Amino acid sequence: MPRIHRLDAGQVHYEWNNALAPRLEIDPGDTVVFDTRDAADGYYSPASTHADVLARGPFRGHPLTGPVRVRGARPGDVLAVEILEVVPAASFGWTQIRPGRGLLPEAEFPKPFLQLWDLSDGTHARMGRDIAVPIAPFPGVMGTALDAPGGHSTMPPRKNGGNMDIKQLTAGTTLYLPVWVDGALFSVGDAHAAQGDGEVCITAVEMMARATLRFGLEPGRRLAEPQLRTRGPIGAATQGGPCYATTAHGPDLFASAQQAVRYMIDHLVAERGLSREEAYVLASVAVDLKISEIVDAPNWIVSAFLPEAIFV
């Protein structure tokens, strides 16, 4: 009979390391309710200010809840993680601009900036009275332990999953993770209330969360990297109405993504009266970057789509 387990956030870890002792052992078919800390490890509060961004010090790793050992999981298997529910565990979230981090260079955003979001109604992330982004919560980090020894940073995404920040990993989606070590050793954290595809300022609406996940095991499937299946159409939370899009072309997708975001920031400043910092934050939280065309050399097209329903 499948069981339901609970794992609190009283003990976390900050790296991928297959030598970490599991906090919980489960059977395939079991469900685990995870409490997770936010990416800043609970540092921010509703009273935090811009100055707190640099005062926090250097990033040491995402605080992750786990590891969870899955009985019978072996290298070459696939761990199927069905996302049943993700909900905010606090009434606020945050987005920061930290100079030198994110898509755009420090010269364009040289000062720290902190945006606090009101999550208290459970349906929207509110930025003042005029902007309400529908929440579509998901864990930014989910992964199994790596087969390489020692500690490994949680910052980049890897073959084990990790910091993928795929905003479609919401309730109803199933994530398929390669198993690299016995027991899989799954961990989760870095939940987001809302995010644009690209997370361009390097933070979304970061939040503490409760994530309910059900685990299956597919022996011998042998995936090289994670895959996923959604329950329905993607982007339904924010793409139900009109959008405004900017485009940029060139032979470098990264540079074109930067330019499309610059144009979007210009648009938000000119048409919506936001500061450049507010516009950059909003682009990270609600604007979806898309590779619209990549076959007509020497130039490719990147588009940035802004759902206009967020303006109330």
C-alpha cells in the first residue's frame, strides 16, 4: 500500500553530493510532502530593503530538502516524479537584481534592487496595486544525486536535473530524472510562485513552499538527461489574453535574447511607467523568451512575450 510521508525544512543541504545520508527512505508509489526554504535560505522578510541584497553575502548553494532514497532504484533507471501540488508557505515572495548576475551586464544594472511580492491571496503575485501576475508555483530545483564523487554546486543545471527552472514543472506535470546512484537520492528546493521563460534577472518570484510529489520508478529506461510530460497546454496561467512582444535578430542567440529583453525593458518604461529595475524584474517574472526562428543563417530570431493581462 503506497504511503504518504512528510519531510520538513529543518535540515537542508547546499550541494549535490552522493555521500549525503538520506533523510527518508520510501518505496516506489509513495508520496512525499516536502517543506522547502526559498533560495535565500529565509534571509528576506517583508521589511527587507535594497541594501539587504548585497548584505546577504555570496551565494552558497540552494537550500535543498532531502535526500530521499527510493528503494530499488539503480543506475540506468528513471525516477518519475509526479508533481501533485506546490503552494506558497509564506505570504510574500521576492525578486532581486544583484549586480553582475543575470542576463544583462552589471554596467546596465549597477545597483542592487529588491522587489517584494504579496502572495497572500494565493492566486496572484502582486507588485503594488497595478500589477498582478497569476501564480503558477513550481520547484526550481529537483534532482537526483550525481555519480561523480564529492560536492557539486547546485547553481547550474546538470544531467541529474538540478537548477533547471522549467516553469512548466507545475502541478500535473511528471518529471523523468535519470538515476545515477543506488537509491536515486532525490532532493528539491528553490520554489517559484511565478517565472518567465528565461528568468532573465536570475530570480523569479522566489518563495518558501510546500511541494507534494509522488514517486515512480521505471527500471532500465536509461535517459541521458531529464524529460517531462505536462498534463495540459503550457502557459495557460498567463497566456490566455493579449501579449506584447519584442524581437531581436543576430547570429548569437544569447546576444539576441539580451537585446529582446532590452527592448522589452524600454517598452515597459515608456508605456507602463516602470523604472528600469522594475521592468527588468517584471521581465524575469512574467516575460517568456522564445526561439522563434533558427534556420535562416546567418541570423536567428528571439522573441520576448509579455502577457498584458497582468496589468490591472
